[in-house]
Amino acid sequence: MHKFITALLVIISLHGYSQELNFNVKVVAQTKILSDPAFLQAMEKSISDFMNNTAWTDNFYEDYEKIKGTLQLTITSELVQNSFDGELILKTERPVYYSNYSSPILNIIDKHVSFNYNGSFPLRKTTNVVFDQLSSLLSYYAYVSIGLDEESFKNGGGEPMMQKAQELVNTMVSSGDSSDGWSNISGFRNNRYYLVENFFNPQLRQFRQAFYEYHRMGLDKLYLEAEKSRAVILSSLTAIGQANTDYPGTKLLNEFSNAKATEVVEIFSPADRGQKSKVMDIMLGIDPSKSLYYVKLAQ
């Protein structure tokens, strides 16, 4: 009996957590680097192992539940050996119920990436300690990826992971990192700091409610009840448009448009002219730079 109980506890402990991410990682260089070219391949493997083999939460994820995404780190310059500037492109998606379709959640281009890396130390998950800049950067995007994915399934579900992202941002700021990627005082409001600030800002609370309803109450039922679900999605977009009116030009709403532009147009292509006109006005108000996408709804 004691052996059985011990074995059961071992099984429970082994299945009490798992890795949450399933990312395809790529590291490329736009410039000739001072290091051995094989160094980039080693960095790519290190980042892939870190993102995909780290347990970021205490929850258990089946393989089919893991968050799929792509992460590309592009080295744009190396001023001295092993000191890099670059940009990071992160895309994530979540499955839509009753379909084979996956909905984009993140489509971020972070052009303010700076870090030192020589491959001699492991990347480490962090929130309140600065081990190195690359560990902090990747930990931040792991928390954000999981947080926004969970927020799409449950209203408020993303708060624990977004709080970890916020704690990490505060750690970087308090450590003296004043780079445009982390700072709240540089005047640059399109960065990591403001993404989590926007998420918790009371002025954007209705965005989070609408974000959940867009996905769980609208998109997840679209393939069962198309017209009713489009009406729910339109209501969600109306609330998001109001959030933009109340607090315009935010990082969070901008990233929503970056991820959803193509999807929104596809959802409402079969809709009536009145719905199309409303959606076009809302989305152009949020992000006029995507006009080439949204004017398709007027055709």
C-alpha cells in the first residue's frame, strides 16, 4: 500500500506541471557578426530550449493545449563581440472551437532589443532578478504570450501571468535599464512597459472584457451560429473602439489591430453593409495605418 501511494504521488508530481509553449524559433543576422557563425545556431537552440522546455506556470498543459507561435530574433548590429542590437518578432495563435482555424493573438515587432550573450551561461526564467538582458526579454514575452492567451479564454484569466510580466518590467526599470524597450520615462510609449501598463490600466478595463467576449463568446461560436456570433463580435469591437476613444493611441489596442486586421475583415466579409461600415469605422479609428485592410469592407 505504501509503495502504491508513493508511486501515485510521483505520478501526480510528474503531471502537475508542463511546458506551455510550442514556439518555432529562428535567429538570423542582417550584418556580419564578429562571432563564429555557428554561434547563431547555438543561440537559436538555446532560446528554443528555454522557451519550449521551461515550465512557466503551475498548470498542466496537454500537447494540444500548448500555445503555438513563432519567435524570430534578428541581429541588426554587433558593436563589440557578443553585444548585440536587434529586433524580435513574436506571433502567437490560439485554436478556435469547432474549427480547424487558429486565431492570431500576438503579432509584435519589438525593434528595441539590446543584449549581451556569449553562450557561456544558461538562460533563466526570471521576474524579480536580472540575470541577463536576454533572459529578461524572453521571460517577459513568455509571460505575455501565456497571459493574453489565457485572457482570451477567461475574463481575468491572464492576470497572474501579466502580473509576472509587470513585475519583470519594474525589475528592469529599477535596475537602471533606461533603454527604449523597458523605460517609462523615455517618451516612447510603444514598448514592453506600456503593454503591461495598458493591460492593468482601469481606463482600458472594458477592452479586456471585450477581448474575452470577442474570442470566447463570438469567435468560438462563429462556426455554429455565424450571424449571432458576428453580432457579438461587433459588440466587442464597439467596446474596443470606445476604449480607444477614452484612451487613444495605446500599445495594447495597437497590438490588437496588428494581430486582428486580416481576421476582422474575413469575419465580416459576408456581413451586411451596415455591419461592414461600422466595423471599418471602428478599426480605422483604432489604427488608421491599416486602412488598406479595412477599406476592403467598403467594397
